[in-house]
Amino acid sequence: MELILLLFTLGYIAQLVGNYLLIMKIRRQKNIEGLSFETQVIYLIGSVVRCIWVFDTRLTTLFLVWLELLLSVSSNAYLVYLFWKYRESKYVQIQNPYKFVYLLLASTILSFCFHPGSKGAYYFTMQMLVAFTMYFEACGLLPQIYILRKLNEIELTIGHYVFSLAVSRLFRLAFWVGMWLEGDSFIYLMLADLLHTILLADFCYFYLKRKTGEPLLLR
């Protein structure tokens, strides 16, 4: 069981690697061209919400979970700060149709209707927060993917970052499958991470297809 739980944490560690690459890129270039502010805010909220519901899971048995949570919240908060600091640095202004409030509303409704376990007192359960995190993170990818599609040619560091998100979701999918094999079925959450992975599938194809040193082209 500990190995299965470790898969969940390894997924977020892969995302941490992407956060580090993104932080280094923004600090070096002092711009956020090709990146979505909404995505970073959503990932920050997701990491903070995880700090709440993790106490209601078996993840608390792993020390690595606490270290990962600390680093995730810190790095996501710092990224949001950097995005705000360099918010005027975008040369190409792309109007994002995926507004934060709509993504928040959709994730909240989904987590209320589709989550593990049954409703508790006041029609609420901690598992709704687990579901909210998964749905919100999946929705949060949409603004970033939209910007990448519009740019067509992507800086390689951003490519590394988005690929790390894909690796993260593959770990998470392995975790959900492992839990299913153990007899704990979380089909809705598995589907959320599956959708997350599918959204990144063609990006990963072009990322792996490119030749060393060449820019990442989505065509």
C-alpha cells in the first residue's frame, strides 16, 4: 500500500520539478511570455486545499508527503508572485476564454456531485475537497493549453514544464489504478486525471518527436 501511496506523491514531485524549471526561466528572462496566470493561481489553490484534506487520508503516514506539500505550496506561491511581478512583460497578448470564475464554478459543482464516499453532516464530506482538487487542477490546465495552441512555437523550457505536468499525471493515473486493484474505486477522480493526461497527449508527442536543440513546434 505504501508503494501505491508513493505514486501519488511522486506525481506532485514531478510537478515540483516543472515548477523549479519555470521559476528559473522567469527569474532569468524576467518575462512570462507563453504562460497562463490563471493556471498558476489554480495550482496554488489546489496545493493549499490538499493541505486540508490530506489529514483525512493514509498519505499522512509518509514523511515525503509533508515535505512535498511544503515545497509545492511555497513554489506555487512564488510562481504566482513572479507572474504578478512580470505581468506587463507579455509581448503577445492572448485573450483567454477560460475564465477563472467559470473554472472554479465548474470544479465546485463537479466535486459536489461526483466524489468518493457518501455525504456527511450538512451534506458535506472531506472527500469533496479531494475531488475538487482533482477537477480544479484538470480545469486549470485549459488556459495554459489554449495559450500554447495559439503560440504554436514554444520555448523549450516551457516545453519541459508542461511535459513534467504530463509525467505527474501519469504517476497519478498509476496511483488510481493501484487503488482500484486494491479494491478502492475512485472512478471519477481517475477520469479527471485521465482527461488531464489526454489534454497533454499530443503536446507530449511533439515534445518527444523534436530534435535536440530545436524549438517545440505544435504542428
